[in-house]
Amino acid sequence: MINKIETSLKTVVEDIKNFYRKEQHHFLTLNGVKLDDETTQVQWIFSTYGEVDDITMFYVDVKQYEFIPSVVEILPSAIISQREIVDMFGLDVEGSTKGLYLDEDSQQMPLGSCGI
Amino acid sequence: MGNKKIINIPLGSQHISLLEPVKFKFACENEKIIEVDSDVGFVHRGIEKACTTKFKFDAVPYVVARICGLCAITHSLCYTTAVESLLEGEVTQKAKYLRILLVELDRIHSHMLCLSHTAENAGFEAMFMQIMGDREYVMDLQEKISGNRIQFDYVSIGGVNRDITTDIIKDIKTNLKIIKSKVDEYIDEFTNNWSLSLKFQDIGALSLDEAYDYNAIGPLARAAGLKTDVRSETNYLPYDEVGYKMQLGTVGDIHSRNIVRLNEILNSIEMCENIVDGLPQGDILTKLRGKPNGEALVRLEAPRGELMYYIKGEGKPLLNRVRIKTPTFACIPAFMEVFKGSNYADAPAILASFDPCMSCTAK
Amino acid sequence: MFSSIKKAFKNLFTKPQTIDYPVSPIEKPAGHRGLIEYGEEHCIYCLKCEKACPPGSILFVHTDNPTENPKNKKSLEYKYNPHLCIYCGECVRACPKPQEALWQSEKKPMIGIKEDRVNDGWFEIEALKKSK
């Protein structure tokens, strides 16, 4: 079962800090889903150690020009998933630039709203 | 006091000890590594985009199996389980048991490849040749069951493709007995031979606190003492009926990772023998109707860690989003932390003990 | 420690494990995957195999001299590319008459050599199909 919790860009870092316990929860990855030509849904996915099928997902619907804060101080392993979102969707995340899979000065966003 | 100079040395994209291209840039001060910078996207092929534009949802298991050569059946099985949860119908118990049989045989041959590569990095080339020669017994079994040696193409939506006969069951039991006696000899060598046990102790250690911080997965985390394994946290496949046990280490260096992998091979051999003795009766393939509509998230244990698939469909033949999270991709922050503080000359041996699969990382 | 030295000494006198193919043949087990073969008399032209193939290596194209099968109402002809096929067997499972019209044999597929230019004819067939 997936528990989906909606949050907003201003409060997402606070919500994750109140929720995440280091020895109890496991951070899986960051994910983006294209909803239509202007909005993308960004998801933070967690699971619990030792429990069967217990998945929690925080999600926000963002537009193409909005600024997404970084969660690297709470979750140090999120740095590489943030770089992948910047490459594939063309969004603007704090502290990450293009260069993981595409060239550093590339204008393409294969899975994003423009779909080039 | 004079200033210490900092030199940048690359472990470049072409190197003698690497199997696949990856680039690390180390900033070293008198042979100790201080800072690490990495580049992993050399083999990017754009598979997530191809799965939503060019191939229909019932051809995607064959596309996704070709992401990686060593963990091919886990990618295919994870996607198939996710799609089956959005269609109408049930998979029979016999098909689930046959799926676990091939996943565990795949885990045996993948761990043997990693152990032989580690032994080669220690300078013991005779052990590398011997483990590769004994791996042929497992590849023969895989060819008899599914028809191919590495890319099985065994899993379809609704079950499996081919049935298993009594001749094949006799061959499975003979070959597994031979492999078990060889693995017992390897455990003896890896604990008592000085060039494989003394050389690797206290090198590349990851402590339990760091494993919790960086969310490590797979044999890397279990060797440090963290109790995490997807086989005990999900119930898509009946692992508790065939005798699965979690293997843990304590120290977290290269030696304990080798011992954890050897113990996992022994546990997999025991599970395969239990499956073949207690196989239920029934069909192997059921027809499922409908088109996928909704969201699904499925996790499975590949030989290198935890694999996750997230799919979203809207009732059409083409899917809306396929998100793949591979185990090596999630462990890269943990790799970069382990390199800091160790000698530059140990870097190829540490990298080989993580078992990196770069084709899975840059999909 | 000394068991590895004893084993190395024993290995001096055993024969090597490599098979020197193609001088000596390889034994293949029963039921390995080979070429797909077609029996035209039993085919009903439902086109299910064309929809089921993942890489698209079976195509039915329009032809000017069709066969005398009464089910062939649109004058189609079967074309198969053995170099694009992945030998998965999905077409055989999708066919309504699996052992009479379409089946998987155990014959070895042919090798693709660059000088033969094996794909040139196939590109024309794909262009013909797309323009229909």
C-alpha cells in the first residue's frame, strides 16, 4: 500500500525533517511524472525497515519555472537523484546542474514538459 | 612548516581493472585521498523514454531485460509483477516457484563473477580461472531450463514460458552437489590463504553509522551489520516457504563482504534444492485481460541490492511513465564516502568489491 | 595454505577445459531456440503474430501476385527477418494454430556478414509498409 501525502514547496523540507527517522525509515529515490504540458509532479519515496510493503510518498505539483529546495542536509544520498531530475525534466533544483547523462550546456529535456 | 601539495589523479574511463567505463577524479595529498569527484553517464541509452513512446506495454519486458547482462531476469520480473497487479487475473503457485528458481540461479553465477574479479585484483590469477571454470556448471543448467545462457527471456505476463521435466530435475541435483563442494573449498581458501584474507582486512570499511546515513543496500549494507533485505520485506514471491535466511557481517571491510557473498551462495543452493523437491502441480501460463490503469510500485532483490519499478498507465497500449531505480545508482554516494581516507593504491580493489554494474546505472 | 599448492600441481596433468570451436563441435541441449518457420497453407491471415513481435521482424506487405489461399483477402505476403529476430517465441504463442502455421525449429540462424548488405531489402519493405 502506498500512503500519498501532499505537501507544498515552502514546507517540504520541514515535513521530511519531522517524518524521517534514521534507524527506522529508508529513502528510496526522487521521481518526476509529467502530468500535462505545464505541470510536473515531483515525488519523494520512503520505506520502513522490517515492515512488509509500507511505502510513504510525499508529492508536489510544480510548474516549469519554480525553484525546488534541496534535501541533501537531511538525506545525503539524495544528491544523485536530484541531478537526474535536472537532466531529464529541466527543472530548477538548488545546488545541481546538468551534466549527469547529457552534456553540460544542452537544452534538451527528454521526459519533461517540452518533450524535446 | 611547508604547504602540502594537492595532486589530482584520475581513475579514468579506461583502466586495466575496470570492466565498464566509469571515471573518478581523486584529489590526493601524499597518497591519501581527500576529495572525490565522479562521472557515471558513459553508457546512457535513453531506455525510460523508449519504454513510453516506441514499445507497447506487452513488449516492454523484452526491452527492459536488455539493460544489463548480469541482472537481466530481475529487471524483467520486477516490471512483469508491476503490470500484473494492474490487470485482472492470478498467477499460479507453480509459476512463482519456477520464477524463484531462476532468480536464485542467477544470483549464484553473479556472485561467483564478483568473487573471481576480487581474487584477480589481489594478484591470485589461478583462483580467477578456477572460479570461472566452475561457473560453467551453473550456465549449463540455465541453458537446459530456459534455452539461453544469459538473456533468459523466460518470464511473460501471466507466468513463465517453458516447463521443467524430470530429466532436468536430475541434472539440477547433480550439478548443485558439485557446486556445493567447490564453494566449501572456496570458503576455506578465502579465510585461510594469506593473499586473500590478510591483505583485505580493514581496507575500505563502511561503519554501521555511515550505512544508516547514506542508505546503503545489498551485500554492502549487510556486511556492515544493517538488517535490510527486500526478500523479507515483500510478499510477491513465497520466499518464506523455501527456506530463506539473512546473512550478516560485522566489520564492513572487503573481507567481510566476500564472506557474506559466499554464505549467500550456500543459502541459494539450499533454496534451489527445496524448490525442486516440493514443486506443486498446475499450469504455467494464464491469460490476463485488460490494459494497465493506475499506479504501481514494486521492489525486488537483485544480486547487487534493491531494485524498484514505478509505472503509471491510463488504459491505453502505451504507458505514461516507467521509473527504474537500480541498486548501483543508489549506492554511489556511499562509494564516494568510502574512498576518502584510504590509500590511492587500494582504489581498484575497493571498487571491485562493491560489484558495480555501470550499464544498470546509466540507463 | 598448502591445499592451493597441491591443487596447482594436480592441474598440471589434467586436460584443459576449453573447447576449440569450430574445429570440434559444441553439443546443444534439446529444445534450444532456432529459426521461426511458416506453413502457408494453414495460415488464416489474422495478423496476430505481427502485433505481438517486440522488435517488429514479421511484416505482412501488399503484393501483386498473391497465393491461392481463400483467407488471403487483401493480397498480403509474409516477410521475416532472421537478423532482427530475438528468438523469444512470442509469435508462436500468439498464433491460433501454433504447430501448423508457425513454429520454432532447432536450426541454427545464419551469420550476418557486412559485405552481403543484408538489411537493404528490409528497409525497402519497411518503407512500403509505412506508406500504406
